[in-house]
Amino acid sequence: MSEQSCFIENCGQRVYAPAGTTILCKEHFIDFVTWRRKKGGKGLFRRYSGMTMAERDIIIRDWQQSFTVST
């Protein structure tokens, strides 16, 4: 397993999965997948797999703005 940490500010958990060109811990990855499914339904879920990494980064930035991180 990588020694890198989640890219979410103030999150020190170890990486779990990629989301675009960034990496997330398991908790944030599951939250992202849940958000993505709610936001776009199955259409976005299927379309996401065919997107380039740059296109995926736009979606993850949109998701990142949907929550606040407590310190």
C-alpha cells in the first residue's frame, strides 16, 4: 500500500482508490461514489468510465465543493 495520504485537506488517511488523477481514502472514495451516483444517476455512473482523467478531475472538484472538512 502507498504511503501517500488522501488529497482532501486535513485528511491523513492512507490512499484507497483513484478518483480522476487524485487519490482518496476509503471513506472519501465511498462518499464520492455515492455523491456521483445521486448527482447523475446511472447515466453519469456509466459515462464516468469513458471520461478522460482531466474530465474526471472536473467532477471531483465539483464533489469536493459539496462538503466542508472540519479541523
